[in-house]
Amino acid sequence: MGKILDRILEKKEKMKSMDKYDENREKFKEVMGKPEIKISVELPEGYENRKKEFLELQKEEAFLKDVSKSIGRIVKKHLKKKKQ
């Protein structure tokens, strides 16, 4: 019984360490890396039956490239507006 408890506690400590690592990594990226904005994309209305295909898009290089180009244009447009 003691071994099981030790394993559970050990796993909890590893999870805490990973959470702390992720938090520190994000802080480092914020300070040293390029600034970034995270955007959530919801499944469009009427496409509820294509949930699996929708979720697979996040792994497709062509889709990610298209999204990056489109978002880049939108960001530039909005930043230009704010400059004026």
C-alpha cells in the first residue's frame, strides 16, 4: 500500500514540475521570443457532422499555411488602421 501511495505522490510531483516548466517556458517565450496571439477557432455552424475532419485540420500543413497567411494579412490590416 505504501508503494502505491509513493507512486501517486511521485506522479503528482512530476505533474507539478511539468506545470512549472510550462509556465516558465511561456514566460521565457514572452520575454525573448516573437510576440504571439493565440486564437481559438470554433466549428462553423452547420458543420456539426464533420467534427472529426475539423479537428484533423490542425495537423494539416496546407491548412496551417493558409491560416497563417490569412491571419498575417488581417493583423497587418488592423495594425495599419491603428497607426493612422
